Amino acid sequence: MFRKALLIYNHHAGKAGADKRLGDAVAVLAPHIAELVLRQIESPGDGERICRSLSSETEAVFILGGDGTVHECMNGLASLSHPPSVGILPGGTCNDFSRSLGIPQDIPEAARMLLEGMSRSLDIGVVNDRVFTNFCGIGLITETSENIDPTLKSSLGKLSYFISTLQTLRSAQPFRFTMVSSGERREEEAVMILVANGRYLGTHPLPLQPDSLCDGHLDVLIIREAGLPLLKELLARKSEEPWEPKDKAIDYFRATSLTIQTHEPMKVDTDGEIYLQTPIELSLLSTPLKLLVGAE
């Protein structure tokens, strides 16, 4: 299928079973790729640097890791004038972006699907000068990411995210913000703002449309109050019908671009990585990246 491809893997992602995941991926990919090059991420930023330095001969990049690894690599790939096709192999804790793409969570099955599937141009979010694949958020979601115990994450996996969410809900504090989108200005309070591109959060499906990754819009959720009803509204709904929030504490709309300012600078969570702060400008990458997905 490909003459030359790169497999980037993160041994720290998912930790348990990392060697087996790598072996499973190579066993499926190698027989179908004339030259398969392996590159390991050893420290933060490696994935982005590796992808920025790709030659035009590389036809595909397979990323074996979690959402943070994907985030790193995508920021490198988005800087290329002619980026290769990208295949995501779920090697992390939640693997939310791969779930949004409909990729199986079993590595051999995922690798086979990517080889047999096709390349599609999909939406990629932009926040300031960085890209994100799954979400960009401030408030409750950032606090949840920061509260995750690394030891629990290694031993309990995705359950650690649920524990962190419950702990954070008890102490969630509202913040004042100003948002401008399509000429409309909002000034109010919220405990969380989530700008989603993907359809999963912490392995749970969000109540968004199936075409959310290729509709040319970002899905914007403003959460005014925290609590268990919020989790039920956001994470329990699985219907494919257009979503109209029943809880008045939630506001939902779609946008092609928006700006967000907060009364005080706040940390910004992009795909689980926290290194930006408000104010922020959000839009979609002008040239969508091509991702490998299953055959329709």
C-alpha cells in the first residue's frame, strides 16, 4: 500500500503492555510497507520535531500512542506544506480521537483497518498558533486534567479520569468570560467551556452529530453549572438525532471561528495537554489533514 511510512510510538503512553502494542502494530504493518521506519518519542516535543522534519518521500505516518502523542505529532504535521496521510493507532489511556474516527481499540484490528481503508480530509481545530484534534477547553475540564493522579492513571486507566471528574465537580468555581462568534458577543459566567472537534471525551461519546469531524464547524458547549446532572446530559446520551440540551445550564452551538477572553488569564486544555492560557482565538485549519479511516 505504501512505499515508505513512519511509525512513531510513545512507550510512556498507556505504559502497561507498551512493548506488546508496538509488536502487534509492526507485525501487521511491516508486510504491507516496503520501508517502515520506527521512531520512538523519548521526551516531550519529540513527536512534533520528528514530524516537522519528515521528507516528502514519507507517504504515511502511523502514530501509536494516546491523545497527547497525537496532539504533538499533529502540530508537527500541520506545519508541512504537503503532509502525508496519518493513521492513528490507539496506544494511550482514553484514545478519544481514534474513537471519533471509528478506529477499533484493538491494535492489530486497528492496523488492518487503516491499511485496508482510505484517506479522508477531516477538520482539525486551531487555537492561537497551535492545532488540536479532539477538544479545546477551559475551566472544569482543565482542572480535571490537572487533578489526575499519575499513579492512578497507570493502574486504573480511564477510571482515573472519572475519579478526577467527581473530585473536581465538588470544587468547580464559575469564571467570567467574553466570547465573540459570528458577530455575536456573550458576556456571562460558566464553569467550563468546551470547543469540540472530536466526538468523545474520556472514552464517552458526546451528543454530537456523526459528521462533526467533516462539517467545517467546531461544536461549542458552555456549561454554567457543575454537578452529576451535567455528566448525565453530556455523557449518557447516545442518540444520533440533533442535540438540543434539556438542561438550561448548558448552551450549545456550532461555529467556524470564535474568540474567548476571561476576566483573569486561565489555563487552556488542548487534547489533555495544558500549556496555553486565555485569551484564545479558535478556528479550523485552512487545509484539512488527510487521515486514514476504515473503508465506507
